[in-house]
Amino acid sequence: IVAKTLGINFYDKNLITLAAQKSGLSDEFIANNEQRVRSGWMQNLAASAAYSNGFFSGQYLPLSESIFISEAQVIRDIAAKESAVIVGRCADYVLRDDPNAALVNLFVHAPMAARIRRESARTNTTPIQAEKRIRQVDKERASYYNFFSSKRWGDAQGYDLCINTGNMDISDVVQLTLRYLELRGLR
């Protein structure tokens, strides 16, 4: 909604398609393996399948790093040509040294009860199923972010603005974000 209000593009899951086009890996493969950090023999097994298409031939990188590199290049390409809202994928870290990028790093969070309520409604699942999914996704995101960046996922010091959405409507979150951009002179 923020991107639409500002008249700029929004990138989240569509980064997967763009990274797939750049890397030669399939959308499905990237979607199933991104934002996961693996180690040991499981990573080597998955990586050998990914490398069979020749994209990473001549250099061996762990699967998670190969996907990160592809997505990071896509993020840099986007930032070089347009203003955009980019969700996750360590975009703040990828663009940290870009003198032309006016970064605003937001962290949106809520108490677990509010998150369970929203996830249950969104996915039509039980509260127990929703909580399990939330905890798994949080664990994967934290592991990925902490591995690739020099910061800790969710640590307020790493963000410009942290918003607790537990008692807020989405429209209020949008207005707060837009006001923050205005105060920073970015709107």
C-alpha cells in the first residue's frame, strides 16, 4: 500500500522471478530454497542439483550464498534504476554502501497473539498451525538475515523505524510510514 501510494514499484515475491531469470535457476527452486541457510551434506546435495545447469560452473558456492548473490544483484539493479519498496532479502545490507540509495529500513512486528490471529484468518488455519508457521518463518528469516548481514534480525538498532502493529489497522501503519518518510524529506 505504501508503494502504491507513492507511485513506485513493490518487490517481494517477484524478486524470486527476477533472480531466477538472472541466475538460470527456476522460480520454484529459488522459492523453496531462498532465505534458508543450510550447512553440511544437505547443502552440498541441494547445491549439486542447482549447479548442474552450469550457471555457477567454475566456482562452488553454497546454495544459500548462490541464491543470495542472485537476489542481491537484482536488488542492486532495481535500486540503480528506480525508487522502490523492497521487502526482506537483506536489501538493507545489500544497499548499505550505495551512495545513491535513500534507504529507510522498517521493521514491522506485533505480539504473537495478534500475529496468530492475522495468520489464521489469512490462511484459514487453526491458531496452533498458524503459530507453528509463524515461528518457523521467523526462525528462517532470522537465520538468513543474521548469516548474510552484519546485524541481528529484529534488533531495533538496525532499523530506522520499528512499528508494533498489534493494535493498529493497516491503514494506520501506512499513514505512519508515509509520515516518517515525509519527516525524513523523502516524500
